[in-house]
Amino acid sequence: MKITSIQIPNSLSVEENFNYIINALNNAVENRCDLIVFPECSFSGFTAEMKKCSMEFLKPFLDQVREISFKYDITVVLPSAYVEELKIYNAVFIFDSNQMSIQYKIGLTESEKKFFSTPEKNYSKIFTTKGVRIGVLICFEAQMSPDSFIKEGEVDLILWPGYISSGEKKEWDAVERNEVYQNMVYWKVPLVQSNFSFNDLSIGKDRGPDGHSIVLDKNNNLVQRGKYRENDIIITNLSDLN
């Protein structure tokens, strides 16, 4: 399995975010990738603009993603906030085999609980594509107790869409979150993170987390990292991580 991790800015404009997404999908097609993952809330943006992201508003964009996914047999993991019945969900749209499914961020920080909701029933954080069992942990969820969502032996790969300040660091220190490092020791599988490169929320001024994405092998070794504070695309083969 050939995996692409996308590193893009967090923008105020949903339309601008979508342009980044489509360009990245076209790149994945050119590189014959099997799976592509984007950062947390990469479609809606991690801003107040997410309040307009009803399913009705998002559908024309999502239909374009599904068309590319089906035409080129690429599994797309696209995080976005969306609004339903006046509630805002931090979600992930998964496109695979011409189907779209939704996973939800269940593990919320205290600040996120002020504006995000969680569904009433529990949803699995695991899906299978092309014979690979994949767990999706959104940002803070990767820090929580390793048994919260994914138990040892349940998955072959973990995707980590994030919105995390990582700093310009060369070593793997779990992006200043030792809980993630320890969880990876427990899970014993590769991890592919997709992180925002920086905040692009106002002209001439960046605010909030900025950083880079990382790729770990099953032994918790840092294999690849994105360019710090730059748009970047990381392509890796799952076989090289096992």
C-alpha cells in the first residue's frame, strides 16, 4: 500500500482549503497512491467558518472527492467539521469503493467540548481497505489511554490527522506529547500523521499551532517528517514501515 500524507495550511476559506485538497488528490493520482490522509478539519478549517459547513453545503465538494476516489481507486481520509441539527461534529469522511462513511472525534479536549459535539452512539475508529486494517485517531485521541479506541492487534496501521504545534525538531519525541510515544510502543504498528503546516488566518500574520507531519515504523522509529511550516506531501510504502 502506497500512502500519502498531506501537509497544508489551516485557512479561513473553505474554498481555498478545497483547492489544496484537489491539488493533493491529483498528485496522489500521478504517484499512483492507494491511500491519502489530510489534517484534522482540513476541509472546513479549524476556524469559526466551520459553522457554515452543513452537509448540504459540503455535498458538492464531497461528491468531487468521491468521484476521484472511485475513478482512481484511492482511499481518501478527509477530516472536516460539519453541522447537523445545530451541532458541530469533528469528523472524518472516508471514501472507499465509491462509498462514503463518517467517523467522529470522540476524545475531545476540554476547550473543544465548548463547541464540538459527539454522537450519542459509539462509532468504530477502525476501517478496512485493500486488506489493511486502519485505525483513525484525530489529534488528542492519540494521547489518550491506548485502549480507548484501538486495542493491541486490532489494526495494521494508524492514521493520525492532527492540528498540533510540533516545533522545528529533528528527533521523534511524540511532538512534545510523551503519551503518544508510549501508545505507539503498545500498538506496535506504523503511524502516519497528517498535520497542518501553519495557520493562515490573517494577512501578514500567522496564529496558532504550526509544525510538520511525521511517519513512524512499527518499532516507533521516525522514518519521515514533513518540511517545517511548509506545504508538503509525504509518500511512503506500508511495506517499508513493517
